[in-house]
Amino acid sequence: MQLKDKVALITGAASGIGKEIAIEYAKAGAKVVIADLALDAAKAAAEEINKSGGTAMAVAMNVVDEAQVDQGIADAVAAYGKLDVLISNAGIQIIAPIVESTLENWRKMLAIHLDGAYLTTRAAMRAMIKAGNGGTIIYMGSVHSHEASPLKAPYVTAKHGLIGLAKVVAKEGAKDKIRSNVICPGFVRTPLVEKQIPEQAKELNISEDDVIKKVMLKDTVDGEFTTTADVAQTAVFLAAFPTNALTGQSVVVSHGWFMQ
């Protein structure tokens, strides 16, 4: 029960990596707030946790909507009395070469990944500072927070930006015992990644099998996908870490794809 009595809000937690983290947090004793654009799916995820003996609630949250972000954080604090952990996880992916991309998609990607991280961070920090108990903010980065790949200009830009934000939060939050770190997974076979496989096959004119073996996993040490469980366990570790000794860092979870 490493997170016993901690309150954690996770964005984009109705499915994929976010949902896996929510489940692991509940197992570790945390009260979990499932924040997602899809409220019905968020409610279903929360109910799944509650039926398994955990404690969870759902809030509707479009992370680029300032009022909705602030309200979601306020609802979490009203329900559970505080906020100890924020995981900024919500994200999307759009595959296109720069010369064929659109400004609309560029802005959409950066808004969800960076505006969303900023708005949720600001609301969470305000709540944490007011409570005076410190806290942890974890950003869902990517190996693309350090590396680049073709066809992903806005995604790579946004994921690099999260490391900069985390470093500033680490410095500004230190006096209030607020830590911040970035988890940087390799490819995790979520619906987001499944969608990329045929898209990249089309853009690169190769088979879907070659996308997996020769693009996605070619630089891993064992040709394996990172799992949602790998990421969730890292998120538990970072939230449970007791001091500011581990803050402003990026933790790469990628089967050896990119080594710091």
C-alpha cells in the first residue's frame, strides 16, 4: 500500500496507459480520480475500480478547457479533501510529414499535450499549495521527449516541451514540497499505437509487420513493446518516492530504446 490515503487525479484515464495507472494506484491504496473527455467511459473505469475494492470517482475533463480543468480539480478536492498526485496523461497522435501537415493539426496536438499539461499543473499546484502537504506531478512523456521520428513533428515537439515544464515545476514547487517528473515510455501497444501502425505503413510504403519490427522496435534491446504495466509501476514508484531527491527528471521505460 505504497500510496495509502493519497489522492491522485489522472487525465485520459478512461483507457490505455491512464486506466492501467489508475488501477495500479487503487491497488496501492490511493483514492483515484478518473478525468477524461469521455465521461461515460471514465465512470465505467471508476466503477470497475470500486467493484474491485478500490476507491475511485470520475470527472469530465477536456484538458484544454480552463474552466473544466479547474472544476475537475475542485471536484476531486471536494470529494476526497485534498490532491496529492497529478498525472498529466491525456494525449493524441497524428501522423503526417511536415510538408503535408496542417496548422490546425499542429495547434490541436500542442494544445492537448502542452496546454493541457499547463492547465492541469496550475490547478493541481494551487490545490497542493493551499493544502500545504506537498505533492507529486507526473507527466506522460515518451522516448520522443528525447528522440525524434519522421511523421511526428508536433508530437515530438510537445513531448520535448513536457520535460521543460517539469523542470520549471521542480524548481518552483520545491519550496512547497511539490515534485515533478516525466515518464518516457517506448511504444506501448495501446489503441493510439495500433492506429499508427497502418498509418505509418502507408506513409513509409512498407508492411505493417515491418513498421513494428523495423520502425517501432528496431532500437530496443529485445524487440519487445513496453507494456502498460511497466509504465504503471513506474508511476507508482515516482508518486511514492518520499523526497525532492528525485525531481525534474525523465525516466525512460523503453526496453533500451534511448539510454541516458
